[in-house]
Amino acid sequence: MSQARAYAAFAADKPLAPWTFERREPRPDDVVIDIAYCGICHSDVHTVRAEWGEIQYPQVVGHEIAGRVVAVGKKVKKFKAGDLAAVGCMVDSCGKCANCKRGLQQHCVAGATFTYNSKEKDGSQTQGGYSTRIVVTERFVLKVKKGLPLERVAPLLCAGITTYSPLKRHGAKKGTRVGVLGLGGLGHMAVKIAAAMGAKVTVLSGSESKRADAKRLGASAFLLTKDAARMQAAASSLDLIIDTVSGAHDVNAMLGLLDVGGTLVMVGAAPEPHAIGSFPLVLGRRAVEGSLIGGIPETQEMLDFCAKKGVLADVEVIAAKDVNEAYERMLKSDVRYRFSIDASTI
Amino acid sequence: MSQARAYAAFAADKPLAPWTFERREPRPDDVVIDIAYCGICHSDVHTVRAEWGEIQYPQVVGHEIAGRVVAVGKKVKKFKAGDLAAVGCMVDSCGKCANCKRGLQQHCVAGATFTYNSKEKDGSQTQGGYSTRIVVTERFVLKVKKGLPLERVAPLLCAGITTYSPLKRHGAKKGTRVGVLGLGGLGHMAVKIAAAMGAKVTVLSGSESKRADAKRLGASAFLLTKDAARMQAAASSLDLIIDTVSGAHDVNAMLGLLDVGGTLVMVGAAPEPHAIGSFPLVLGRRAVEGSLIGGIPETQEMLDFCAKKGVLADVEVIAAKDVNEAYERMLKSDVRYRFSIDASTI
């Protein structure tokens, strides 16, 4: 066992605070990683505040983890001490079901083991990345290319793969007309990745203040969604929309922007159902699809793609003591575009 | 000009009644068809009752038309007098837009000319298939194999293509697990066509009385949608659902039946939006898609497929004078599974 320092949640209505806990002794297939940075995702806030159901406290969240390997179990083949490594939303799965065998561990029939607020196969509680160390089976550890800035790599592990996966699946490439709805943590990654794939990207946003950033991030157009005339003029002009908005919003208005056969992919999950008309779907042969992060092979593919294309998250690095304030700022969209916790400050 | 007899609507709240009107002189590209049978589609009722907006009366509806060619314009190449022929939901389109060029005339950017309640390029009103004759440009006339029973071919022109198109697009074949929601005019064609493609078909219905028919039509399983225990047991067991229900229904419950990456295709259009949760979409990477009939090349492909596989609609042939009663019976689902009007009785 080794001690890890962390910032943990102790109750739904209390701020995160320092905590020290034990990480397990590495098993033969384990990789021990000293965490350098961990991104802050909206899921972290939903979880610690018990908005997605009751949780066990103390709870360490964080699933956008980048760091350095410090030790490996004796059967580990792909990693050695000194390697850069990353961990995303999952740390294990059954490995035997049809979905696992297809590399879709996030859809493991037995239920994947998530990086926090989940149970390991031995029944122990998982604890996430707002900590100094993590121990993970090598099957769920990703390789990171040497020389990359880890504070900007960390958010790729959730925000990056969540947007890469549907872009890849729908064949985004030169000429594809991609809309990105919402320019936050996920949206800014969607813009960068789609642009790196060669797509023509339009940012769809309710906030004029995002126009300049949209262009800077790689979008070739910006559409203010509350401008009815421009929305009308843009009807049927997109092939694919990555919808990163997790709250209630007018999905039908977005569907109207899709050309025949186009798809709107939801990567956020709103608590209430969306009112979706059958007419915009049927008359334009359009689809609304959900997408959940990505499997381990695709996550590695995404990291390699981003390394090759120079795609990194735009981050604001914070000290761990500022995590509670960062939550409040993120909820007000006051971050461009992801907070990255410097684990050396924990 | 030639005279045609018809059963026409004269007002939203009046029964259809006999009417005589003129069909145009055939142009060089026109095919003149003496109609043998015309299927009755729900769209016909919505249209004559002005439920989809105001219409021009008198109005002759009907877009499931099968008959025999009696004359052709001098430039017509694909048809000659005596051939069997069919006409579906469209009689013209611009022919120049990207969608027309891809054979998706139903999505013509300029708007397709529909078989009834629509405007020809010359501004004249289209009148549909509850009539003895129709004149249509050869580009929108389909070939029917000799010897087929036309009363059972007619419904393929809407109910057949509407279900064939999404089954084909999603690659239904041996091993594909297809659910068909609703066993009416469209549903019974979906079952027959999916089974003919080799798929394993499950009928999803709220009515136990459809169980025997489901099997007879080619389904290998029947799932009573109000049986919560069996619905739960069938979670994630289907690859594709053809949803033929046009009224309000619980789409989320159906999404739960889809495996990872599965799609529910809506071919009916409910007047009110559906409440669709993002969780069933996101957690299972599922999609809800709309589909609108099919283009002309695909309609011909469907007719050829059905001829080869022996797929025909189950019909109840009626005399034209019984059309109003047939409407009432259809609205009560009291038909197995499509009414086909014998045009010789008009």
C-alpha cells in the first residue's frame, strides 16, 4: 500500500478538503502512476453533490488524469517507470462480454468500473484523480507521447474522447460540415478535433462573446442560435452536430440545421427528457444519437491523433486549494476552457 | 385530355363521393395508366380531413397505385401499352438538386410534387389514385412484374417502400435483430420485408391479439409491450426497431430494447413531440432516426426485391363506394392489413 494525498468530498453540501488515503499495492498487471495534472469535468460536480444519486464519502473525483509511471507489476509489458501515462473515465471492465471484446468497455455488459464512485472487482471503492497517485491495471492505462504538456493532455481523457468518438464514427473529414453546439470544455475540444480532421466547423452558441474564440479554436463559422433569421438561413447546412449542452435546450431548432441524413450527437445528458418532434426527424431523415466517452482502443487512437495534430486542451492550471472556487466558476462558464489541477499542490 | 372517374373529398367534414374530372393529354415523357387498384393509407385520411393543413377541394387522394399502361408519349422509352406499372407518393421533382441527383426525390430541395394535394410544375393541382386513370412522367412510374396480383402490389408503393428503405439502409440481413413496433399497414410490411431479408423479427405490440398474425407474417418472436417483466428481460436485445406508430407513445421504453449502437427508426409522424431522454440515448449509444418513404430508384429496387421474394401486402379489396366505411374501420385498426380499392368499381 502507498499513501496518496487528495482533495475529497466529505458530504454533498460541503467543500472538497484535503484527505490522505491508501492506494493498493500494485498487482502483477498494475501500473502505478504519480499524477501530474487532473482536469475538472462537470461530472465531478454532479457526483460529489450527489446529483446523480447517493455516493459513498469520502469521495475523490477526477477522471482526466495525466502523469508519470513510477512502478509497474511484474507482468506489465506496455509500460515502465518514467513513461508518461494517462487514465480516463474507466479503470476496469469484465473483458469478456461482446462489448468489451469490440473495445467498447464503456458499454461493458457487466458494467465498467469507473475511475471514481465505482466498485473494483474486489469490492473496494474507486477513488479518482484529484490525488497524487493512482494504481490501475495496464489494460486501462493510456500512453502519452513524451514532451507533451500534461496539464493540457489531461482533459483529452474525457472531453477529448467524448467528442473524438462521434466525429470519428461519423467519418468527419475534409468537406464534412460539422456544427458544435456549446463552446465549453467539451465544445472547445470538438472544434479543435473536428478542425484537425479537416472538417468545416460552425460553432453554434447562444453567446456572442464566443465568436472570436470559435475562430481562434479552428471554426470557420459562428452561428448565434438566438438569431432567428440566421438560423433560418442556415437550414439544412450541416452534416453532423456535436451537441455538448447538458441542460434543457431546443433540439428541434438544431435538427433544422441538418441536411438530409444528418445526425445530431448528444454527448451531454440532460436530467429531463427532450421534446423532439417527429417531423424534423422524418422530413429530413435526420437522427438524434447519444454517445458515451469512448472505448480504450479508441482513447489511445485519440491521444495519438491529438499528439500528431498538435491538439491540446486550453486550460487554466489551478492549485488544489482552489478547486471549490473553480467549481463555482465552471458552473458559470467562467473558464476557457478547462481547469487542470496541479497535483503537486495537493 | 381524358375523363377520369374518381372518389373525391369535397370538404373536411363530408364523406368522399363520386366525381368526374380531366387528366391531362400525355406529354412526350408521360405514361397514361389505367388504375386497377389503389391502397388506402392513413395519410389519405389526414389529408382529406385537413388535419395536416388546409387543402384544395375537390381532392382525390391515394398514393398506392397499381395498374396498366394504356398509352405513352412519343419520347417514353421504358414503358409501352400493356405493361404493368405503379405510382407511389410522388409524381415529379426538380431533378437537378443534390438530393434528386442522389435519387432521393422525396427530399428534393425545391420540393417534390406529391401524387395528391400538390402542384405540378405547370401549376395544376395533382389528383391521386382513387380514380380510374393517372398520367405521370415516366421518371416517376415504376415497373411491376407481370403476373403479380395488383391489389396486393399497390400498398407496396407507400407502406412497402417506407419500411424497406430504413431496413436496407441499416443493413438488415441474416442475424440482424429487428423489432417492428405496431402491426398495422406499415408494420405488417416491415415484418414481411425484414423476414425476407433474413432478419430475426420481433413484433412489439400492445395488443395480444396480434401474436398469431405476427408469427404468420414471418416474425420469430412477439413482445407484448405492456408486459413490464418481459420488456425488462428483452433489454438490449435488438439492433434496429422500425417504429410504425404515428400517435403518442413511450419511445424511451422502446430505446431500452436496443443494444449498444442500435437505432429506432420512426416512419410515422406524431403531431406532438416525443419526450426522449438523453440517458437511454447516451448510455447505450442509441439513435432515434426519421425516415420518409424512399426515392424512385430505391422504390423500384423494393418492387423488384418483393417480386423476387414473393412479398405482397395482405389486403382486403373493397368497392369504391365503401371507402368512407373503410376509413372508419382503418382508424379502429379493423383491417388486416390494408384496404385496396378496386378501381373498376369507381
